[in-house]
Amino acid sequence: MDNRDSLDRSSTEVALPPATDGYPPYNPNGDSNGLDGFHQPPPNASENESSGAVDAVLQSDIGVTTLLTRLKQSVASAREFAAFLKKRSTLEEEHAQGLKKLCKSSHESSRRPDNRQGSYARHYDEVIGIHDRLADNGVQFALSIHRMHEDLQDLAANIERGRKQWKQTGLNAEKRVQDSEALMEKAKVKYDSLAEDYDRARTGDKQSGRVFGLKGPKSAAQHEEDLHRKMQAADSDYASKVQTAQSQRQELISTQRPQAVKAILDLINECDAGLTLQLQKFASFNEKMLLGNGLCVSPLKGQNNDGSPRSLRDVVFQIDNTHDLNSYISSFSSRAGQRPAEIKYQPHPSMGSSQQPPPPDVRSYNEPNPHTTTPSGASHPTPFSDNSQMPGTAQNHRSEPDQFPVQNPGSQPYEGSPHQQNFPSSAVAAAPPQLPQPQMSSPLYSQQPNPPTPVNPDPELPPLRPVFGMSLEELLHRDGSAIPLVVYQCLQAVELYGLNVEGIYRLSGSAMHISKLRAIFDNGLSLPFWNSSQSTELTKKTSDPSQVDFRNPESFFHDVNSVAGLLKQFFRELPDPLFTHQHFQDFIEAAHIDDDVTRRDSIHAIVNSLPDPNYATLRALTLHLHRVQEHSAANRMNSGNLAICFGPTLMGTGSNIADAGWQVRVIETILHNTYQIFDDD
């Protein structure tokens, strides 16, 4: 009876208090028991229900893990926005620096004497200044959002460190309580099993009979005493485990969990507030940049217009084309000089007043002179009646005067070869008339107040109308063609007769032929040609370079390799290479790009920035070389071989010999992407 009372008493002493899984309610202003409360704004009436659900989750066993997951999401969002800011700042920086570089180069170009001056130059500088201010705004915006990126990265790193720390602290506290409760449950199971065995032995259950122990069989009394002793030990262990679990759970609920929850909530609020602040700053900076750009393009009209910046529209509309043109023309008034005296016939006094001067035989330059008639009625062919004449005669010459004098029957005939012919003077009118001799050619000259200047027939003398060694801009201004005539004729000849010639542009032609072909364009004449009727004799024919027609292979001695060499010689002797010294380094840097598409787009952008004559000439040459490489099965000249032949020729020789390989890569990239860079129309 005493044993039963002691069992009941011990069971009563270790009875557990009512289990609770929740926190005690938190006071927003602080717990009166000394526990820290969550400083949250007082909820509205509509938020009471959701606030209660939030408190229930936070006070439960899953509160810490839920907050840790939410904090991880906040850190990931902050890092993602930081990465966005970094990429945006990089794009803005590249755009702003590119715009500043463009403004600088445009400003330098506008100062060159070959560009327009006057009101256009002044207002164009203002336009560039507006774009420079736009670039400054872009630079400031890029720097601002880059600083935002750095601040957000630092914030995310700090929050992540705090998250890891409180994850370890909070989860360890939760795990200790769980472990102690597991030990308590294990001790309870052992205690319950021993209590049941003791109860059966005490109530006289003889089912098991005699019990055998280590020292032999035991009686019922001995067995009951042993079970009672074991039960008391298990009861004591179970009671201690319960007290340990109670104390640890009470500490978790009252101190450790609230601290972890509060710390994690603070980290979440700090991360979210920092991210929101950066988003607000980003929106503000965007508005500021756009407003600044808008004020640069169209500033607000102030009360006083003096000194206030003008809008882009106002600046452009201030350009006066008529005034600029008149100012430019009037600046040459000092060079105009006096008008030449009127040209009139003055007979020599010895001729007497009764003898009338013969009327000059002046024909229009556009009218052909089929025959020149002698006094005896004999007819002789004129210089332009030769059957072997080049295609396109001087009748269509656009740079000569409208008229030129033709030898009349009463004047001194020309004698000697075309290299030795002299021009008639007014003094030969007194000489007795002679029959003119048949001539193969007649020199062209302009009707000017001064004595006419004959065409230079010697290629060793300085050129009269140079083409080689002239810049493309000068040829454009002089001849009015964006593509030089020599380039056009050479491309035409190669496409007609050289696409299937093995080694075209690689094999060199005859140096003598190249020299003579060059003289055609520099001196305004065509040099020796094989006569179609006399294959063993050479004829001399004068012509205008604009009338040279390389569609006739006789025009280039049936030597298409010499035409190819002439074309490369023209590009080599350009004062500024076709790709220009200014863009040389840009092309080399673009060639270093490994990605084919990026390299093509970079080179395409640089090609588009070339001057107009350079772009037009490069386009014609590239389309031609593309057609050459299409016939590489016959001519053995693929894009790589053409690039080797034209790399230094088109880009010039840089200071670094190692750039030669990159020059070849530039040309090869252009040939591989001909129709992506140029349109074929």
C-alpha cells in the first residue's frame, strides 16, 4: 500500500504543465516581464486578422525557418537589382563616352578648311555642344547608378552575413529543444514499461512463474523488489528529462526565439528598405537625367533672352545658307582681277587696209569636223576620223571650252610627229598658202587669252591633270565623281577580262604598261596603241581621260594584270589611305575581337564613319573583290589571298609591323560579310 502511494505521489510531482506551442502575446512597446517586443506599427482595424495570423506563425516552431527563407529572397532580389544597375551603368557609360568621342571628332572635323564656315560652322558647334552636355549628363547618370550598385552589393553582403549568423543561432536553439524533448519521450517510454511490469508483479500475476536471474531463480518477492527499484530509477531519470525539456523550451519561447525572430525581422526590414531606397533613387536619377537632357535640347524660355541657352531647333534654324554662300564667294573677290580685254582681229599694217583678213574657221567643239579641205579641193581626214580611235572621243569632254580652233586651209600646216607639233600663230597668215599634209592626230588646246598649252605627251614630265597621288576629296571636288575614274575603269576591265585569270591581283603586270596607263589618266592622253589596220605600227591618239574605255582590251594592251597593278598603285599612292589614318587604330582594335558577329558589327560601324568618297570607293571595290572571290575556282584568289594583297594597300603601313596580320583580318572580314556591310544595287 505504501508502494502504491509513493508511486502515485511521484507521478503527481512530475506531472507536466499544460503543453503550449505558442509564444505569449507580444507588447509592441516592450514586454513588461523584461522580454523584448517587436517594434511594429499599430495595426489598423482591417489588418487585425492578418496581424493575428502573422503572430501565430512567428510564435510557432516554423517562425525562424519562415523568416530565414523570406530573408534569403530579399537578399536575392537586392543582388539581382544590383546586377541590373551594373549592366545599365556600363551601357550608359559606353553610350556617353562614345557620344563625347563623336563630339570631339566632329568638332575637330568642322574646323578643317574643307568644311563649310560661316553661320553653319558656328551653329554646328552649338549643336555639338548640346550633344556634349547630353554626354555629360549620361556620364553623371552612369556614375550615380554605379555607386548605387556598389551600395546595394555591400548591403546584400552584410545582410547575408547576418542571415547566416542568426540561422545558426536560431536553428541551434530550436534543435536543442527538440533533442531534449526526444530524450524526455524516450525516458517516459522506459518508465511506463517498468511501471507496468511492477504493477503486474505487485498484483500477484503468476503467469511468468519463477524468474531466473544471474544468480539463479528468484522468488516473486525478490522479483517485485527488483522491478520497484528499476522503476524508481527510471522515474527519477524521466523527471529530470522533463525538467530539462521544460527549462529549455521556456528559455526558447521567452528569450532565444524572440531574439532570433526580432533579429531576422530587422535584417529583412533593413534589406527591403535599402532595396526600396535604391529603387526610389533610380527612378529619381532617371527623371533627373531625362529632364536634364530635355532642358539641353529645349531649355525653358527665361525672362531675359540675353545669354540664355537656345534650343536645338532654334540653333538649327539660324543657319543661313544664302549668306554663307555669298560670303564664301565674295571672299575670293581680291583674286578675281580685271576682266580680260575683248579678243578681236587686228591686221598687220604691212597688209594694207584693202586686204580683208580671212575669216577664222571656228567650229563648235560638239560638232564633228569630218574633213579639212585644201585650196585644190582635196579632202583629208581630220584628227578624229581615224578608224582606230578610242571609244569615247573628245566631243564629250566636260572640262574643255565649248569651242576650239581648227586649222584652216590658209594657215601653216602642222609638221612632224605629235611630240614635235607647234601651234599656229597669227604671224603665219602672211606666208604663202601651202597644201596641208594628212595628219594622224591634232593636239587639243583651250581657247584662252594666253597661248594655248598642249597636252603633255611625255609620261616622265610632271602630270598636267594629276590623278595619282591626289586625295579622294580633291578628286571628288575636281571631277565631281565619288569614285575616281581610274578605279571605275580598272574594276570594269578586271570584271570583263580578269575574273578567270589565275593570280589576278597577285601577279604583277608589265611596268612599262602600267606607266603608260598611268600617263593616260595623269596627262590626258592615250599613249601608243596597236593600230587595228597595221599591227606592226603604233599610233598616237590624244583623248580626254574621262573618255577612256577599258571595255576595249586594246586600251590596256590586252594586259589585264597591268590594269590590276595600276589599281593597286593608285591606292598605294593615296596621301591618306582608303581606310584613313584616323580610323586605322579603330580597325586594328576591331580585328582583335574573336566573335565573328561582334567583329563584323564593329568594322561595319567604322566603315559607316568613313568620309563619303572613301565609303563610295570602298563599297565599289568590295563588291568587285567579292565577285572576284566567287571565281576563285578559276583564278585561285579566295578572300584570304585577296586580303593579303589589299591589306597594307588599303589601310596603309602602321608604326607596328605586327599590325599587318590584323589588317588582313579586317579585309577578310569585310569580304566575308560584303552584303551585310554594303548593299548590292
